[in-house]
Amino acid sequence: MRKLFFVPLVSVLVLCQCFFYNFDSVAHANDADRYQRIYGDNRIGTAIEISKFGWPKGLSHPEGSVILARADNPADALSAASLAGVKEAPILLTYPTKISPEVLEELKRLETQKVYILGGYNAVSREIETKLDQTGYITERIAGDDRYETAANINKVSEAYQSEKILLVNGRTIADALSASSYSAINNLPIYLTRSDRIPKQLPSTTKEVILYGGTKVINEQIEKDLKNKGYTVTRISGKTRYETNIESIKYAEVEFDKLIVVRGNSVSTKYEDYPDAVAASGLSKKLSAPIVLSHSERIIDSTESYLNSFDENMEYFVLGGPVAVSDSVLMDFIPQPIKDQYAVYQSNSRLYSAETLNEAIEFTTTKENSYILPLNDQEQPVEHRYTTRQEANIRAGVIIYNGYENELKASRFYHTEGVSGVYSEGFFDPYVAYHNNGQFVGQMFDTFIVIGRHYSTNGQFEQTTANDSNYKDWLWYIDRTFKENGALDRINESVQRTGINEKAKVYLMIPYPKNEGEILYLNGEPRNANLYFRDLLVKWYVDRVIEQFNQSSFENIQFEGFYWLNETVISPEDEDLVTSAASYVKGKGKQIIWSPHALATNIPNWDKYGFTAAYLQSNAMNEDDVNETTRKIHKGYARGIEYNMGINIEMEDTGYTLIDRTARNFRKYLSMGETYGVKGNSIIMYQGTVQVNRIGTYEDPRYSTLYDDLYQFIKE
């Protein structure tokens, strides 16, 4: 088992029950009690919960002050770290024009005397200031013509500007400001904002030392040279990424600590910098003398993992925000576990090895052929749950069929009647529907068809991406395309009849991802804000339209089972609400809804809580050149499938002759390890690109045809 390296005088924030703060109502322990979360229903609620946790008995500073900042623009709040430190003040958030009752209640609970309002009236309105004045609070607004001047004025109010040492961060690179904020708050050091190529505001006359945060792309070399020429001592803290810069900033501080605060380090928005849970962290950082660690929301950052794994299991961790902010799977990988085995490696039902982490178990399996990993319960025995069964899902073997504009982008003989889009060649689905041997159809191949589309135009995509600008007309385009003559459903129906299979093919249709920014256009062009309400309305309209279309169709050989949620991860609390609502609505219509998250997706364990009938985990190992990496990824996917009681998505790369040997090798790993793990015989679905099953089912080349035979043996009744 892995031995943990003990660092003197250092521990990390897993809020244990003996910790002296009262956190019964605000901190949420994970199943293994390795870390604690502090979060609310939204960014404003999370800031309130941080305040409750850090100041359970009210404010301790004689001034009795609280900092109020704009919720949807983090720049001012991040500059307030020195003020939060000096005043020992929590940071609460508000939207620009209205303060929530919950924030007012928290101000009352804290026995607040004074409220510092950050930013001008566009940031926090005059009406909010008036409301606070009328409630009896002393208010002081700290503002400037822009974020740079506001930051300078915050430092004047905090009197941190008199420090000989200042911190300089790019005013547009919020992640570096997060790294600087804990050092600022703990040591009462001012944060000044700069542009990448010039410092907008004059530095205080007392300044002797300047700490630059970030590489030369965010604060260029000329600024550093100019500062040195003026006689300042200059130190640059930087790494190749924001996460490396963050770790370097903690190391630079050279302070002893026994707690760490973990916050999301990648923006929740793809269009601007937005870190809703992190902006209120600096006050708590001061309160607990705990540095702030940046984490990606849904994937492991090597530099962060390496740094955190250097601590022992006594380090305490606070995680700000729920599982969408930083997923449990990420935290479980990089936060050292208690000294308890979580996984066991077996071979032929014999237990060979026990491991504290899944990665440790995976490394051990590389030395043992035909070994497999089972998650353990608290008694260090194998968990009772297993993969989703065929009976539970009513799916024996499903196959994903691409039916969007991607087929046009990859034009070939497989799809088109010349000049006609969205149609398939006659007989295209025959090898999907029925297994053929020596020219005869001898048994059912896939019993379920999952029809999806990635693209609705050359550049437009239905997934969660900046390329998703889809509206009602694009979703209707996809419905019409799917139901058209010689389209996907028509050809599947035809293949079932032609091959003589005496069982209807079950069909699922995708639900595209409704965009979460900008406006959604109705069919008549009328715009609506892309908020949760109108996104949910689009999903429900689509579900109703698809069901109506099926009811009006005359497909005798296919049976409509339900829907497939296209997006492969659930990133935000709003999306959690959206997918839960969609699942409830679909089930209310008497249909099923399934999902297939990718290997690094957030909230994978919550699939059943969202209401999915079944979920199929991807291992994402099909494209690997290194067979050992293929094996590791499949071990991880298959073990987690057991742990989360899911089905498995077996994956085959869509390739021609150039890469067929790699494709065959990797796919056979899915199959052979699937037998070892017991995936075979349970409910599975299959990713096959756009045409790969047709290829392996029709090419005479044995490199293809033997794959088809092997696949049939794996999925057959």
C-alpha cells in the first residue's frame, strides 16, 4: 500500500467532528470523511454558508464589518482580500439591483455594524445601499472609475497600502488573483491590479518589494524591468499553468499551516472569467490561516495532485462549492485517504492485494494478467452492488448511431443517396440488427439503437460548447431529419424486416443540450433568455414533439423506448436542475431516459439521483497508442462502473485500414477485460463512431470480420 509522506506541522481541511468550529448546518462531510464541503444553493448561498462556518458566533473584530460585493463580477471581491484580512470580515455577495433576504438575515445573525460596499452603482445599486442604511447599518462604498482604481482605493481603506510589500496581479486574469488572495488576507498585504503591459495606477510611496503573480503573458517582462529600474525588489511567482502558479504561490509564502481551502480554478463561463464560489474565500482564508488551492472542476491536475499527496492524512480540507464546483472523483484522487483500503485486486476469486486508492490498485494489476479490481465497503469487503443488469435497463446491447450533420461532414458511401442529406444506404443497418455468418443472418446483434447527432451545421454543435447556438429550428431540423424517408429510423425499421429478426428494435433518441448563454429563438424568431426556465421549456417541447412524431409514424419493426441525454457531463447546479426536470418529464410521459458520461465527467455517482433509468460509463481508452494506458483506463472505468452501479459503454475507434490494428487491439481489451470483470452478460451500450460496426460487419478483411465475430459473442443472448 502507498505510504504517505508526513510533512512536519502540516495537516489539510477534512472537517472532523472534533474541529472547534460549529459547522453542523453548513459543512457537508463526504462518504469517506476525507474533506468537508461548504456550499449553498447558488453563489450567494455559498458565500452565506462560508460566513456561517467561519463566524459561527458572529463577528469578532471591534468594527463589526462585512464586505458586500457584486456576485456576477468577481474582480472587486478578489481585490478585497487585504480588507477582509484587516477587518476579519466575511465577504457576502449580491446581484446588482436587489439584495436577497438571506443576505440581510446573515448580516443580522453576524450582528453587523458596518457594511463595506465594493464598486460603483452599476456594481451594487444605490437602492441596496439605501436599504442597508434604513436597516441601521453604517455603509461605506469603495469605488473607482474602473477595477484598477477600485482595488487601489480598497487598499487605502484597509491601510494595507502602507505595507512595504505589495502583490501585483493582472486585472483580467482572475485565477492568479485567487492565488494571491489568501497570502494577501493572511498577511494584510495589498493586491494591486495591472494590465499585461502597463500598471494603470501609481504604486504607494512606501512600496519597496513587488510580488508579480503569473507568467510573462499576463504581466510582461517590460513591467518587471521597469519596476527593477525604479529600485523595487521584484519576485515573480509563476508556473506553466494557473494551477502551477497557485502551488508556487503557496510554497513562496513559507508559512506553517494545517488546513487548506480548495476552490474551483476553471471558470464556470466559457465567455468570461467567473469563479462564483472562490471569490468569498479570502475572509475564511484569514480566519483559518489556510492557503487557497485551485482545482479543476472535473479532471486531475498533475501538479496539484503531486503537491497535495505530499501531505499526511491529518491535513484538513475545506472545499468551497458543491460537487459541480469540484467533483468528488477529483477530490478522491488527489486528497490523501485515511489509512483504510478502498479497493482490492482479485484474480480467479482470490484476493491478491488491497489498496488505498484506485490508481494504486490499477498499477498493481499491470503485473497480474486477468486480474480485476473491486471497490471495498467500510469493512474492507467487496461492495454488494454490481453492473446494471439487462433486466434493470431493458437493454441487452445498445449501439450509438450518429445521425446529425456530422454525416455530411464525413460523406461516404455508407450514408448518402447522391445530393440527398440525412439518408442512409439501403442495408446499412443490417449488420447492426442481425449477426450474419456465411451469408446468413443467424441471430440478433443489437437490440437497442441510440440515435444521436453532434452537429446541426458545419460549425454548429448540439453539445455543451461555444459552438452550440442551437434554437428551436435546429432541434426541429434534427427531428425531421431523423424521421424522414430513408433516414435513420426508416432504415433501421427496414433492416429489422429484411433480416428476419422476430423482435422489434428498441430506439432511444437524443435530447440535445440547450445552450446556457445568449438567447433561445422560438420557431417564429421570437427571442427568450437562455435561462433555466426557457431551456427547460425547450427540452419539454422537444420531448413532446418526438413522442408525437413517433405516434404518427408507421414503423412496424421498431419500438420507441425513450431518450438519451446527449451532454456527457453535468457541470453546473443549473444543469443539475435541468437534467432532473428532464428526467422527471420523460418518465411522466411513460418513457425511459439514459446517459453515458465520459471518464472525467462531473457528478457521475449522481446519475440515479438525477432520475436516469440507466447510465453507461465510458473508459475513453479506444484511441490509446500505449496498450498499458489502454489497460489502465479500462480498469478504472470498469471498477468505477461497479462502484457506481452503472452499465458500461464499450468503445471502438472509427478507423480505416491505417489504424485498424490499434483499433482491434484496444477493442479486444474492452472485451477480454469485460469478461474478467463480468461486464459480459450485463447491460452495455457501444460507441462505434459513425460507421465502424458496418465496416467490421461487411469487410472481408479478417482484421475487421473477426472483430465482428468477437463482438457478437460478447453481446449475444
